Amino acid sequence: MATPNQLMVTAPETLPTPILFKIEGMEPDTQLQVFDQTFLVHSSALKLHSTYFRKFLDSPDKPTTFTGKYRYSWVTKLDGNGPEWSLVSDHTMEPGVEENLSGFSGDKRAAGKGFHAFLCAIYNRPYAVENTVKLQTLANHGDYYLAMPAVSATVFAAVRRSGSFVRTLPGSASKVIVIAAKMHNEELFRECLVYLINPWVSPRYTSLEDPAILHSAKLAYNQLCARVSKAQEALVLVANAHPVGVMDGATWEHAVGALLFRGASGFIINDRILLPKFFRTIYAAITANGHPQAREIENILKPLFKNNLVLTGAHAIAGEDVYQDSFLCVEIEDVDLPWDVTEEPRY
């Protein structure tokens, strides 16, 4: 007699519903099959934003007539055994023989989602990038299909839609900045740079391996150091400018010394001063106590407290909490980016 396990029949796996990209007044004329996921799209959109599809959809080796519902039909083809794959015209396949995709070692579902995000970039439709892997996949598609300008124009908004990505960015900035440079995306590159120039006592940019990105980071760090040094000099000058009629010179020097110099001992770690936290403490003490030179000192320190993190927003405060040793005012000029922003798009 058959056991219950022998009587069980495994239900066939349900294929994903085809994803249709709509353009008012236009029917899709192209079918793209990414493993089990079907995309119904418009060749005009592909040709407009992708040099690859513009060149190969109607290349001389392609048939000039079609008998099916769609003018163009492309399918997944593995590039050897492993995670690499691409789309090819189905006319290149042997009639009646489907591509054997069993050798694919990656995640087919993730591959479909990654290509969906790429098509959303092509169509300028909202999408989200939840992690670094998906961001890398998006960059790879933009590079392979020669559509990087469309990807770059939409990726920062896509990253911004994912709270999980934003939360992990401080720890993954060294990887993300490489992808941002590949995409020529200024916003994401600058966001990563703020994290990598910090913390003040041991900046993380020094571990970058790409020479061009490392050079840009060094320039940004040197500019920050110059601003901090200038602020320190200005504080010393203010401290030595005894305001007449406020208190006698000896009392003034003792009060200022306690605040600016002897007070720094509580912010020293491994022979380095947590300057962001130290400056924030000075700023808070002076502005709260009606210091006679509060306005001057505020003008000196406040620019260093500027927050250039766009994704994190107002939640990040230089010199406080997790940013107690971070200056978030890191900046970089366009000319110091590791690519020429004046160049025409590459594709």
C-alpha cells in the first residue's frame, strides 16, 4: 500500500505574471524573457535610452518580418555556467529548442527583479533599490546595455525610496561609492564621501582602492582639514581679544582657557581630539550662556555643522550621538570628481 508521502504530488511552479509597461496610445511590440519573468515593452523606449538595443534590435542579421504577436522577442542566454547572463534575440536560438538555464547558479527571481528595476529606469518609472547587490546589478545592466544615463538619472531617487538601503549606507559607503562613480551619479557619490571622510580621528577613505576615487577623497579631506584649521585659528584669535568692560583680563583668560583649552581633555581618544563633539560643546555653551562674543564664535563654528547628507536629512547632527566625531559639511567641487561632468553622456 502506498504511503502518504508516495501519494503526494508536487504542484507545478506558478510562473510570474507578465509585466506590462504602458505608454498611452502605443501597444508593446517587444517581449523580453528574463528567466521565468516576461516583460512586455516598447522597442521605441529601448532604442531611445539604450545604445545596445538601438544597434541590435534591427541589426542586419535580424529577420525583417515577424509572424508572432511581437515584432521583437528576446530570451535569456547564459554566458557559460555561473551567474552571468544576457538577453539575445530568439531568432539566434535553434528552432524548437529552448535555452538550458539549469546551469544558472544565481537567483532567477532576483534577476527578474533587477531587470525590472532597469526597465523602470528606462521608462522613468518609480522603483526602489533595497541593497548594494541590486544597485550593482542595476549598474551592470546600464553598462552592458549601454543605458547608463537613464540609470544614473533615476538611481538616487530609487535609493531614497528604500529606508533599509539608507540605514546601511554608512557601513557600505566604500562599496557604493565605486558604483556611484561607475554610474557618474554625483548625488550618491557625494553622499558616500561624507561617510568616508569621517570619523575625524580615523577617516575611512584611506582604504579605497580605486586610484581616481581615492584622489577625489583626499582632495575633499584636505579641504575639510583646511576649514577646520581656519576655524581653530579664528577661535584662538577670538579668545585673545579681551572684550573691554566685560571682566578683567585675568578672569577673561581663565574663563576662555577653561572652555577652549583645558576643557578639551574630555574629548581626547588615542591622542586625537573628537573635534566635532568638542566644537559642538563649545558652540552650545557659548550660545546658551550669553557669551559676549557669542556671535563671532557662532559665525566661526556654524559652517562646520552644516549637514550635507541628503538621504539621512535632519536626523544627522555633526558632533552629536553617532556623529559625535563626524563633520557632515564635507564638500567636493565638480572638477574634483573622478569623471568629467562636462562630458556628454557616454551612451
